[in-house]
Amino acid sequence: MSKFFTSSIGQKFFMSITGLFLMLFLLVHLTVNSLLLFGDGELFNRAANFMGSNPLMKVIEPVLALGFILHIVYASYITLKNMLARPQKYKVTNNTKVSWASKNMYILGGLILTFLVIHLINFFWKIKFGTITAISYDGGKTELHDVYDLVSGLFKGWWWYDAIYILGAIFLFLHLTHGFWSAFQTIGWDNDKWISRLKTIAYIYAIIVAGGFAFIPIFFLLKYVV
Amino acid sequence: MKIKLNIWKQENPKAKGKFVKYELDGVAEEMSFLEMLDSLNEKLIKEHQEPVAFEHDCREGICGSCGLYINGRPHGPGDEIGTCQLHMRAFREGDSITIEPWRAKGFPVIKDLIVDRNAFDKIMAAGGFISIDMGQAADANAILVSKEAADKAFDAAACIGCGACVAACKNSSAMLFVAAKVSQFALLPQGKIEAKRRALNMIAKMDELGFGSCTNTGACEAECPKGISIDYIAMLNREYLCASFSETE
Ligand code: HEM
Ligand code: SF4
Ligand code: FES
């Protein structure tokens, strides 16, 4: 067991588990965000404030951060080691037919990380540590953060923010088309029957998640700007 | 037809090595790729030049020694073939063909296009075997094997250890080779006894020898001359994970 953590399959196992965990998180995140599309923001504000003040989130937040950190640390380590496994490169670049995403997972991950930093500065940081307008739906008895105002303000105010979020979703889409089924293959949950099913589910998942996240800025552009 | 060749030449394992350009006339379509190289070497010898060193043996796709990286693909254009099964009809008059040795830390170049694939033998020695009683030959049908398991094990056993999977993989991972070797035993009753130790030891050896880890690009499967499926990699992952979690040593 001690060798497990340093073995190639062991390290891939952690990539897979953290990847699966992050994919689960994306589903929850998208579910909450989809409330942005309904009504004038009350629904979303209630949900966002519920998530923000829920004691369970105090536990989940660090676990989520750890999930990201482990995924990124292992990704960097594995990618570096794999590059070192071919000290002398080929003159003619490989033209074996494989999916583009599968060869560029680290680059896609890096782009997602860049997006993530911008995203955290925009929302997470402002909600946690900044000042944010308050709103009340019960005549002032309880005050909620007006997160809806923050989100819609950003998306209708600066078109390039919309572009960044749509781009982020595209990178995520590509990462997930490979990552989804690859994670199952890594933990051994795959065979010659399941591989085509998993690849199909990967596309469905990637389209729903990336499409969902990309739709939100598009929705605000259509609603307020056009 | 007349073709242009750009071939990696390297005096010995320590030498720097470089690409050398050759032109070859009179190449017939029905020549195999290796016969084309033979005719190049005959020409070079006649001209008192050093011939190109390349490995070959069976010339019928069963020994796995003819590994050449041709125009960006192990064993060149065409699927499920060794270089010895590639014919010059895959090329056209005036084509330029770049030929490189397998490139991987685990496969150092010995000379020109020949690499040292001893690493695969070392991985096999780490666990790619079964233990049996000596003495009288056992009754062939004493141990029953299901048809499904026999078929699957047989498909895995088709691996000829050529190393194309490593050569094609962007990570120089030997996972398809190891997966085939682990599975061919793990699927059969005779191989079950040592299954855990086998998976653990062969992977440890693979890692130690400097092969990369698998990121499931599937390039190995696409270039394997024997069509070994990455299905076996999932099986190997399963074997390895179960062995790691239940190992008591
Ligand atoms: C929300 C964000 C992310 C999700 C949902 C996610 C999901 C996944 C999944 C499921 C895998 C497949 C794991 C496997 O094959 O075992 C994967 C692989 C990978 N991820 Fe991510 N990832 C995310 C962010 C990142 C980031 C930020 C990076 C790097 C900076 C990254 C780098 C990689 C790399 C290099 C791989 C390839 C490893 C491999 O295929 O073996 N990912 N990701
Ligand atoms: S798995 Fe296929 S490509 Fe790899 S060594 Fe065996 S026969 Fe060659
Ligand atoms: S020479 Fe034996 S496989 Fe090609």
C-alpha cells in the first residue's frame, strides 16, 4: 500500500477521484446557478445565501479547495514526469489519430485554472471579503446579500466578461469530453462494452455542464443588452 | 519509383546522432518497407558507405522487432501491421519519408534505428510468468476455462512486445504492453495464484524503468499491430487497485 501513492497508477487514481469529485461539484454549482434564469433574482439570492450561510458549507469549502489543489498538483507532477519519459523528441510530430483534448489536458486545465482565478476574484472574493449590497424580501427583517445584482451587473456591464465566461465553458467542455470517461477508465470501471457508453455520457455531461455555464452570460446579454 | 529518405543515424548509444538524407531509385510498389531498406543498404554498401542499422527478424508480423517510426507513426501508415507488413504501395513517386527510432527513456538507441527493448524483458521477469509443478505433463483439460475467458486471454496474448504502444504514446507509457501481459494470466485459473503480486511488481518495474503513466489518449491501441484494446488497461487498473488495497505484505 505504501508504494501505491508513488506508483503511476496510484497517482492516476487520485487524479481520477479528484476529477470525479470536481465533476460532481460542477453539477451542484450549475443547479444553483440555473436559478439565475428564473424570476427577478429572489430565487437565486435565497439559494446563494442559503449555500453561503449553511454550516455544512464550512466543511465542504475546504474539501473542495483540497480537491482542486490535489487535482492540480498531481496533474502537474504527472505531466512533468510524462514529458521526462521522452528525453529526445520525435522530428515528425505524432499523427496517430486520437482526440485533441486527450493530448492537451494540461493546457486545457491551465486555461481552466486561469479562468478560475478570474472567477474567484469576481465573485467569491467579493462575497466573502468585499462589500456587497444588501436586499430584503421580508420588509427588512432579514437581510440577504444581493448576489444576483453582482452577477447580472457584471454580465450586462462588460461584454468581455461574458466572453471570458463563454471561453471558460469551452475549455471546460473540451477537458470534460476526455476527462469524464478517462476517470472511469483509470479506476478500472470500463470495458469494451462500456467505453462507447461512457464516451457518449461524457459528451452529454460536457454539453449540459459547459452549455449550462455558457448560457448564463448569454442569457443576461439577451435580457438586458440586446 | 524514386523516393527521398531522411533517416536517423547514430553511431552508438552515447553518440549524438543526426538525420541523413538519401535518395533511392527503383523502388517497386510490391516491396515491403524492409525490402526497400535492404535495397538502400545494398546501394550504400556498393558505394562504400555505412549501411543503415535496423532491426528485423520474422518479416511476417510475429516477432515484434521491426519497430520504426515512419512519418510520425509507429510502423508507418496503415493499421494493425508491423513495419515488415507495410508495403511501398502506401507511398508515391517523389514522397519523402522520415524514419526515426522509437523515442523513449526506457528504450535507449543502440545504433541508428535500433533501440534496446530489454526493459520489456525486465518487466516480464518481474512477474510475467506462472509457477507450475514440474514432473509429468498434466492432463490438458484438468482445469476448466470458460470460452469467454479463454478468448479474452488469447487476444491479450497476441501482443508481440514490439513497443509501438510506447512509441506512439505522448507519455511513453508502457501500459498497453503491461496490460496485455498482466491480463493474459489474470484471466486464466493458472494465473490467478500470483495475480496480485504480478500486477504490483510489473507496474513497479515499469515505473522504475522510466516509462510514463497512462492518460488514456488511446494512441497505443490505434498503433498496436495486434489490435490490443485499451480494455485491457482498464483491467490492469482494476487488478492493480484491488491488489494494492488488499495486499498484506
Ligand atoms: C472544474 C475543474 C476540473 C474538472 C471537473 C476536472 C476533471 C477532470 C477529470 C474527470 C479528469 C480525468 C481523470 C483521469 O483520467 O483519471 C481530469 C484529468 C486531467 N485534469 Fe482536470 N479537471 C478540472 C480542472 C483541472 C485543472 C485546473 C487542471 C490543471 C491545471 C487540470 C488538469 C488535468 C490534467 C493534466 C488531466 C489529465 C490527466 C489524465 O488524463 O490522466 N484539471 N480532469
Ligand atoms: S501491446 Fe501492441 S503495440 Fe504494445 S508491445 Fe504489444 S503488440 Fe506491440
Ligand atoms: S520483422 Fe518480425 S514483426 Fe516485423
